[in-house]
Amino acid sequence: MNADIADLPARAEQAAGGATSLDEIQRVSTDFLGKKSALAEAKKALGALDPDARRSAGQLLNEVRDRIESLLDARRHELSQTARVAQLETERLDLTEIRERTRLGHLHLVTQARDRLEDLFVGMGFTVAEGPEIEDDWHNFGALNFAVGHPARAMQDTFYVNYGEPESTLLRTHTSPVQIRVMQSQSPPIYSIMPGRVFRQDTADATHMPVFHQIEGLVVDRGITFADLAGTLEAFTSAYFGPGFTSRLRPSYFPFTEPSAEYDIRRPDGSWLELGGCGMVHPNVLLAGGIDPEEYSGFAFGFGIDRLALMRHGVDDLREMFINDVRFLRQF
Ligand code: FA5
């Protein structure tokens, strides 16, 4: 019996080595240490031995059991480590893959254009001002020298808001009313730009939207002339569009500027597009803003931001920018 028993640890080690899971180790443990194991049988047989032989055989059995238990423990530990590594591996998240799937978007073309315009003019010493999108008739028309019933009002087909007297409250048709608010809130020198959203009953086509964006510019100081206006627009054109684009001023009419001009841009393909209006601030407008036209003069301009973005990126239809097809927007 002694030889068989002394052999048990080596056999148990071999069986444990072949086990590949904690369940299999449990089976090996039952085989070698359980009630029906050779060790248990040998223990039962101890009673038949004489006291001296029983003591030494008992000691051997205890040593064998301890060795088997510790080698099974060691193998259990090894297998649970391996299982943990395997579990970590299957639960691993590939974060690079997730980032790929949730690609970051970017600012809309018009917002990009607006930010860039602000940066350019702030760099030229202008401040940025804003006004309300819902305006009263006086700021949008009256203070800008549009006479009541004057056909010039029909140049900008207005959306009226059902508030107060009929046709007294409206969605602003241009950013020019912000000029009045700026003049009322500060005294010259004024060098400000006023970007914002405007509304007209225009049918959407390649160059028109019913909701669009303008950027207004207003300079009021002593001794401002038309040459300052032309020089500012020239500097702006080359800074914003870069080489290949030129601009021209074309005589025009706005009730709030005198003289007035249209500002057109020539695309690299040779075609022209009207981007905005400009002119010397009319004395009546300075007066409405609380400024003495005998002491100060100024110029103003108002450009369509959407059309600026259109030109800059070579898009040929304004509507493309607002359909919000990501395949289109992603290009910019
Ligand atoms: C004005 O709105 C004047 N307030 C501009 C101005 C300001 C003149 C200061 C003098 C001094 P106009 O209606 O032309 O002008 O519009 C100016 C620009 O807005 C146009 O040149 C064009 O670029 C843009 N625009 C006008 N209507 C639309 C539209 N429906 N969709 C997109 N852009 C438009």
C-alpha cells in the first residue's frame, strides 16, 4: 500500500496538469481526495493496523493529502488567472473603433463664414453688436428713412407679426435696424459689425432663401468719406476671398445711404454676384440715431453671409446649404 500511496501526489499532479477548467480540477480533487478515493480507502484500513504501524501510515497519509491539496490549489489559481485574462480579452472595448463610428461633426458653412467675417473685422478694429430678430416698423424702416407708403418698402417683402397695431411689428428684413440701435446706445467713433438672421417673403432659388443671414457694418466718425468705404471693402475682399477674386461698386439706391452702391464680387470663372449694398449714412439716419450730421459722417454696408459662403466654397445653389444632407455638408 505504501508504494501506491506515495505515488498519489505525482499522479494527482499529472491529472491536475491535464485539467483545463475549474470544474475539471474539482473532478480531480474528488478522484484523489473524495470519499471513494484510494486515500480514503487507505484511511479506513488504518484501523486494522497495530499502533506503531498506524502512526507511521497515518503520518504518510496526511503528508500525501497535504501535498495533493496544495498542488490542486496551485493549479486552481493558475486556471483562474487564465480564465480572467480570457474574460478581459472578450470584454475589451476597442475605443479607437468607437471613435471612428461616432465621427465628430463641424460648424455649418454659414456659421463658419460668420465666424470668419467676425474675425476679419475684429482684426480691422471693429466691435460686434447684435439686435432683435423681431423688430418694430420704426427701427426696420422709419428710422432708416423709408417714408410711409414709399415703394422702397416693397423692395423687401416683409413678414408681419400679429402684435400691436397692424404692420407695426415684423421679422426684420435686414440687419440695418441694428445700426440705429448701435447709434442710440453709444456715441461716435463707431466701428461696428452686426451679423444676424433676417427674413423676407422671397421664394427659395439658387441665390435666395426666405430666411438668410446678413452682416451689417457701420462706421461713424469725423471726416469719414466714400474713399474710406471703398478702401475698407477692398481690404475685406482680398482678406476674405484671397487671390483670384475682385470686387466692384455699382451705383444704386437705398433710402438710408446717399450716395449708395451695390457691392459685387467677380468669381474666378468671370461671373459677377451681388453680395451687398453700401453707401454713406444718410443725414436723416444719423439724426434718428441721435448723432449730429454736421459734426459726423459715416458709411454702412450690408452683405449676405449665405452668398459669401456660397462664393467662397464654389457652391452654385444656395438651397444646397440648407437641405442638410450630411454628404454635402461633410465636404467643408
Ligand atoms: C439690404 O438689405 C441693405 N440693408 C444693405 C445695406 C446695408 C445697404 C447698409 C446700404 C447700407 P439688399 O436687399 O440688397 O440690401 O440685401 C443685401 C444682401 O443680402 C444682398 O446683396 C444679398 O447678398 C443678400 N440677400 C438679399 N436677399 C436675399 C435672399 N433672399 N437670400 C439670400 N441672400 C439675400
